[in-house]
Amino acid sequence: MTACGSKKPVAVVNGVDISADDFKKTVATYKESISKMYGKDLWNQEIKKGVKYKDEMKKAILQQMIQEQVVYQQAKKEKLEAKQSEVDKQFKQLKESIKKDKDYEKFLKDNDIDDEFLKAQLTKDITIQNFKNNFDKNIKITEAEMKKYYEENKNNYVDDEVKASHILISTVDQKTNKPFSEEKKKEAKKKAEEVYKKVKSGDDFAKLAKEYSDDKSSAVNGGDLGFFSKGKMVPEFEKAAFALDKGQISDIVESQFGYHIIKVTDKKYKEYTFDEVKNNIKQNLLYKKYTEKVNELVKKAKIEKNEEEALKINV
């Protein structure tokens, strides 16, 4: 791991520095979390020509730190700073959980993330949460606002799901992920047509899926994919599945993965009433208003952002 080099701040918010050191430690924490979830390779991966994932993340983290500093300063103005007793209590819990995770303990040590830094972060986090809680408490969301939101977003309050099984005859090499040649694709189409004839003549769908489907993860369950909503499958598959009634079988459907034979085994459709989703709507509107408030504070703040300096920092 390379040192920061320059000690210039990566940003100044209303006269308060966001130091290169604090930025480096924060980026290291995000990198550790991302690596655990998605693997270590993602951090240095090129996501578009000449741009690596880590650079986009650094920009986003810098913007978030600026926003947090703006809100933290406002919270202190409104006398909402975290109580020392609350910070001490949460810090004690944090230290206990760190002791149980030796890998994380080593990560903190390797990145010079000491108790002082952790306590400062906790103080800021609790203070920002106090600000949000206070904002929510003092904002009134009217019944009329909620009903208007419900009418404008009715599509979000519908359960529309299909339960389907499929048999996939692949047109993609399972090992290399490369598409088949035209000749091999014709062979796959012929095989799909033969399996389709068996399905249409009344052969057991689950048995055929176990025998012929190239989607091995669902084949073991007779091709069962469970319930899924719109937006979860490739468009051609989704269109065919949602057009079928319970018990119906599709024609052969072609997608980027190959030829599918789809059987719909169940369907769910429920429109939620306003009263059923009222609390959810209230939370959405509160969050929207809170975001607007934060954006307004950021707009009014005096911010000097040194993105160039932030991108130089190696983690």
C-alpha cells in the first residue's frame, strides 16, 4: 500500500478540511467491503475506456464525505451533536465485534485505522442520524400528498409474478461463454424442436427438463425457476412467460442463452390498496424531502473540491 504523498486536503467544506488521510482510510474501508462482496479484482477493473472502477468509487466517496460534512456542520449548529455517552456505548460494542473478527482487526491495523478515527466516524454518524430523526419529526406529510403519490406510482404497488419451469437448449458454450457457430446453433435448434414435440405429446415436463435442459441449476428441480417478477429475466423469456396462463406451455423462445421451452405453473397478481401501503409511501416522501434538504444545504455551502488530489491517493 502506497502512502498518500501529498498532505493537501481533498476538500474544504465551509473552512473545514477533509484530510487526505481521512479520505484514504475511508476509501480503504469501502474497498475492503466491496472486495468481500464482489471479489478483489473489481477494484482495478476497467469499467469504460481508460476509467477504472476504483476511480469512479473514489469520486463517489469524496462526494459523500463532502455531503456528510455539510450535514454534520448543520446538525452541530442545531445542537444535535451526539452525546458522549452514546458514542462511548456504540464504540464499546464496535470494539467487541472487531475483537471477534481477526481478519477485520488486521485490516484496521494495516490501514492505520485507529480508535481515534473510529470514534470520530461514530460521532459523525450518530450526529447525522440525530439530524435526520429531527428532520423527520418536524416534517408533516399530509394525507393528500400520500394519496397523490399513490395515484402517480400505482404500478409500484402491484405484485405481478409468474412461477415457471423451463428447458434450455443452449447456444452458448458453457465453459467459455462464447456463442455457438451457425452450424452448432442449427443442431441446437433441431434438438429443441425434438424436445418440444415430446412436451406437446404429453411427456412429463419435469423429467424432460432433468434429461435435456442445459440449465443444470434448474434442471435438477425439473426446470423449476420459482416465482419471478418483471425485470428479472431476459426480455424474450419474460414476454413469453407473462403472456401464458397457468398450466400453459410456450412455443420455442429464443434468447441470448439459447432456446427455451417455458411452462407456467402458477401466477400471482395483487394490487395493494392505499391503506396497505400508506406507511411505505410516508417513508418514501420523508426520504425524498430529506434528500432535497441535504441538496439545498450542499448548494449553499462553500465547497472546494480537489478531485485530482483524491484520485492520486493509492489504496
